[in-house]
Amino acid sequence: MAFALRFFACLVLTVCIVATTDAAISCGTVASSLAPCVNYLSKGGVVPPPCCAGVKKLNSMAKTTPDRQQACQCIQSVAKGVSGLNPNLASGLPGKCGVSIPYPISMNTDCKNIK
């Protein structure tokens, strides 16, 4: 329970801190779309259907370069606040959900270079 409260506190904080850009995707949208993925990203197992629905939703919303860059920055910000996140599970999540994206999901990805 404490983990979930910390995670959602980080989500709220991230939404408040991240600077607004020309992107249509907000960090709140990113966080709420990926919230069902937290247990999978920490513990593995079967990817929950609501998680894949969120991944697909974000992918369909990220149509422009600013949208993709904003989503990347939000994902990285939220991920920093999630203790126990498995980077290998995170990087493989789009493929597990049947989504192909043109850049790696990683804390090392330079979001400014995403087109």
C-alpha cells in the first residue's frame, strides 16, 4: 500500500513540475495511462490488459515530434519515482503490447533527439 501511495504522489508531483510544451500529451495522461503497468514493471509476469491499453493509447496520441518528446520526458520523470522498476521489463513493454516505437524505452534515451 505504501508503494502505491508513493507512486501516485510521484505522479502528482511530476504533473506539477514538468514544464508545459507545445505537446498535446500531458504528464498526467502519460502517468494515468501507464499506472496499470507498475506491478508488471517491478515484478514481471503477465502484462495486464489495462497496461497494454494504456501503452496503445499513448502510442496513438503521440503523433507529433513534440508529443513524442513530451511522452518520453514524462515516462522518464515518473520512472525515477518508481522504486524497483526493472529497466529490461520497461524496454520490452511496447513489444509485449504489440506496439512498435522508433526509439528505445530507457532512462538513457535523450528525449530531445526523438523525432
